[in-house]
Amino acid sequence: MTLALALSLLLGQEADKVQDLQAQLHAVVEKVSPAYVFFGNGSGVCISSDGYALTNFHVSGDRQGQRVRMPGGRQFLADIVGFDPLGDISLCKLRDAKDLPFCELGDSDALEMGQHVIAVGNPFLLGNGSWEPTITFGIVSALHRYMDNPGYFDAIQTDAQINPGNSGGPLITMDGKVVGINGRIDIKRFTNRVNTGIGYAIPSRQIQRYMEAFKRGGRVFEGFIEGIQIGECGDGRYDNVGEYGDGVFVSRVDAELPGGKAGFEPGDIIFEVEGYRISNANRFHGVVSNWPEGSTVHVKVRRKAEEKELKVFLGDPAKILERKRAMDATDLGFTVNAKMVVGPVAPGSAGAKAGLKPGDVLFRVNERRVGSWTEFRALLRPGAEMTLTVTRDGKDVELPLKVPRPKTDE
Amino acid sequence: MSLLLACLLAATGDDPFAATLAKLRQTAGKSVVAIEVERDSDPEGVTGSGAVAQHRDYYNRPKGPTSGLIYEAGGFILTSRFNVSGGIRKNGLKVTLWDGRQVVGELLGTDEQRDIALVRIAETELPVLPRADYGKLRQGTLVALLGRSPNPGQVTVNLGILSALNRMTKASVQTDAEMNYGNAGGPLITMSGELIGVACNIKPDRVWGQSGGVGFACKTAEIDGLLERLKKGERIEAPKQPFLGIRPGEGNPDVEGIQIVDVLKDSPAEKAGIKKEDVLVELAGVKLTDFESLKEAMEPHKIGEEVTLKVMRKGKDGWQEKAFTIKLEGMAEP
């Protein structure tokens, strides 16, 4: 009798906890599932009611007007606004969207190992047709994972099962916030693309820091401290470089570049960036690349017995300007796909002024045949007037294109 | 009994699931059986082609028992069709019950598409699971998957949630409870021990593999609708759909279309000359953007028909368009 009582008490207590978790799971699924986006053969998540959505760059590429769906099958055309190929994130905008269900970005810095998370996705495209996404449940397995190519330099590791088709979909905490974008898995065998309980997500804090740059549009580059060379603390080939784990040490400084201008000196040991403890070179790279190029970050260094805080600009302003001019010079307001078909043409752009229309097939520039975008771009000279020949409705049409000049320095 | 309590106490700690799952093993576990099959031939137990063929130890049918479920008290056992496929020897299908008794089973009907099979044993008054109320099931509902493999004397339990309610033309639910070959045929149940469905469609030709967080259970309503036909021994074949034999990737940054990550061996795509890493851009004049657009483009075409497929292939001079004629063949899809 005592035995039965003890057993039932035990089961009663446990059952309450199971029911609590069950209630949480149902609530979070109900909240986030409608904000999921079926993005091509991958996934995405809507983050604002007017249709901003996140996905992986390896899912979206940078093409405009891709067909996407939301649960239930409602269709939209998605345009890529800003994208980061190295960090594998794209921000897109669903055309003519309003009052969409969406999920806010959460704080990935507040994550703890072992905490429950869910992933929403479309593994093996199982939801195609019924347009019901897949929900998987797991925990945060680890934080700050570092992997190269593409750059998952500060990834969240989860055992919530993610598979091919999940990429670009959200990793979500039990309060219904997006804390990461799932995009990478460790697979069972080299060619067998099935999850092993190891999946990686780009953290939401990194995405938030890139958001302004994404919204400005175009390609966004990772932050990087130009002009310093670093080494791993404790490297036996050097003297006075601390113990492994202390941080990274500065071995060389170029005075002309932002690293030099910020005041770094050879021998400095970098141990903190924007409040994040730096333990080794991977972590240093992981933290710095949490900000896009053009940001300014605070770096703490140990110099002999002193601690100093330095403010450093990420990227090289000269290179950024040079790149901007090059891009402006060829910013024609349109692109073509691999088959030379013209995509959307930006109103007021050089392409629009020339009279280009989406669907035109570009094949000749000034009597010279062109077969690729690269080949076409190589012929452009700032300020030049050129004749484009396109096929439109089966006829050849000649259009006068004036290539813009770079804008004057800001 | 005191031993049981001691085990429970030892197992629980702070884990809220330990006691609940232990109880499910004790109660619902009685309706779970082990199924062993002696075969003369086993064509379906061997993996087919493409990349998976390189991993036969992972994909081929392993030795040992699989799982099944007492579906009706009068001796009707349900399992996955794959578990009982192949050339079964005379008296070669054996069912082990919760009390350790092993009895000979007779294979009645099967359904290829839903991957279920009905087996009869000469027993009565067997324990049957109560049914789950489908009106209460939602995405995120906690579930347990029970099995009796590899040791028929021991019930296994895997925990997960319902990932989706309607998969495989609404015949199945999807779960992230890890599902291996040994689990197929076992019941997927709620935390109160009510039956949701029978684990199915974990077999060599399925891209989701084993224990990848993607598993399926054929719904009880679906099984009930087929039960009379299965009892009569009907072998229900899956309708065949025209297919190409490619596996799509998630995208390609350079070219809009369907990136191919694998071409199945002996498939229509391979015979036509399509290669891994090609990007499908057009089928019979219809532009392809994602896998869904391919499905739409395939719809008007029939098995045996020849269609033109355009792909972009990357060579030394960048992406080149190539056209292929492909003769559509039929395949049974889940």
C-alpha cells in the first residue's frame, strides 16, 4: 500500500512537469509555426508584419522575385534585400506583404547549454503540397562553435534534428523568439545527408548587428581588423605571449591601417572584444565577425601590467570606398540570370532609362556578343554610352545604355 | 514490485520523463511484439543505388528482430510491410509476445504505399492499446515510440514530438522520435499510452535514413480503413508516379533552378545523361525554380512519355545550357 502510494505520488509529480513542458511546446509551436516560410528547397522565417524574412544565402542566392510560400500555401514573391555569402544569411522582403504572422528575434547571448529549443523547417521537402512545416524539438548542445566555409564562426549547436530542407529556418526558444537561423549539419556519412544530432545555427545577435547593413541592401561583408597580425597566446615560438587561453597576441601592426590608427602595439594581448572574453584565435575571429564591416568595436588589451581599451574601425575605409565606387559605376539597376534573361529593373536606374524590361534576353553590346554577366560587366566603362541588343517577344530591340559615373566621395 | 519502485526512483532523478516513460514501458509495452523473419530471398532489404549504395552497412536490412503491435485482441498483429517483405520460409515468421512466448505468425495483407502489413497469430484476448483522440493531437505533442528490438524481452522507448500531422497524403504523422529499422512496426503513443499510429517507412530507399529525426507512423484511421482488405490477404500496391531520379539540393547561388546533389543509379535521369551538380532549369518548356515547380511541370506527363529537360552545367567556360531527352519511368512513392 505504501509502495503504491509512493509510486503514484512520484508519477503525479513527474506528470505535472511533463504537462508543463507539453503546454509550453504547444504554445510555442502555435506562435511560431505560422511565421515559417517555405523558401525554394529550403526554409525561411518572417520577422516583421510587412514581410521581412531571413533565410540562408545558400538557399536564396541573390535572385529577385523567387516564389515562396507560407504555411497553408499562401504564395509570395521574395526579393533579396541584403546578403552575406560568407556568413550564409540573406534578408529578403516578401512583395506586397502586410499583416503577416512573424517571429521576433531573441537574444542568443542569453542562451544556456541544455535549454530547450525547437526548429521549424521543411526537411526532405516533406511539407510540400500540404504546406505544413516540420517541428523538431531539442536542446542547445553548445555555443560559439567555429567552422569555416561558409563562415559559421559563432554558431549555436543543437540536437533539435535539422536535415536538408531545414536550412534557413529558425531555431526558437520556448518563449517563441528566433535565436538562430539553422543552416548546417554534421551528416552521418559523407554522402548520406541525414542529421546526426549535430546542427548549427547562425546566432540572432549577429544577425541583429548586420540588420542595418542588410536593410541598406546588397552584399554585406564581415567585420575584420585590418592592419594587425595576431598569434595564439602561448605559442612556443614567441616570448612573452602568455598562456594558451589568455587571448590572442598582436605580432605586427601596420600604422597606416585601422589597427595601427586604433593604437594596437606589437606584444598586446587582446582578451576582450565588446565585452566578450577572447580565449583563442578562432573565438577572436568569431566575435569580431559578429559585426559587419564599417562598424566600430571596443577592444581590451593587456600591455605589460596595464589594461587598455582601444576603439577600432572594422575593415579598411580605403578599400570600402574603392569597392563602393566600383559597384556604383556598374550599378545599372538590373542583372541577368545565367541564361542572360533580365530580371527586375529598378525604377529610375540606368537600366530603366535605357528601356530594359524584365524578360528581355541580352545578347549583344555594341555589336559584340555577350554570353555572361561577367563578360558584359567587363565591357562597361563609367560614363560610356553603349548599345544593348535584346530579344523581346521574338524580335531584336536596340537600347541605348548610359553607364553611370561613380558618385563623388561622401 | 519493490524492485520496480527502486528502479523507478533510481532512474528518475530530476528527469521529468523517467517515471512516465517507465510506466509506458510497463503498460503499453505489453501490446508491443518482436517479429523475426527467416527468408530465402530479400531483394528489398538491400539498398539500391546512388550515393547510398556506398553505405550498405547503414542501409541494408540488419539481422535480428523488428517490432510489431497487437492491433486486435483476436491475434491480429500490425507491423511495417518492409519488416515482412522478401521470401519468407515456411513457418519462418515468428512473433514474440510480452511474456516471452514465441508463436508462428501468418502474413495476411500488405499495403506498399503506407508500408504496413497484417500478421495473424493463433492467440486470443491479447492486450490492445487505447486509441488517441486525434482532435487533441497537435504539432508539438509529446510522443513515445516503443519497440522490441534488438532484444525481444525488453521494450525500447524513444521520446519525441509530433513534427507534423499530415504527411504522405495524410496517411501518416511525422515525428522526431528517433526511428531505426528495429523501431519500424512499433507503436507511436501519447504520454498517456494511447495509440497514434504504427511506425513505418524507415527502409533502404528512403532519403531520410534512420534516426535522422524524421520518422513516420501510419494513422490508426488509415489502418482501420484498410483492415478488412488486409485481413483478406490483399497485397495493395502503390500507384506509380513518373519520376526522374534526382535528389534536389537547397539551392544554387549562381543559377536559378533545381540543384542536383545526387542522380540515382539506373534512373531515367542517369540514362539521359544528367549529372550530379547540374542545375535543372526547364522541363518540357516549363521553367523550373524549385522542387515544387518540378512537380507541377511533371503533372501533365505520363510514365513512358519522352520530355525535354534543360540543365545548366558548369564547365571551363562557365555555365552552359544543355538539353536532354528523358523517358519518364514509374516509381512507387510514399
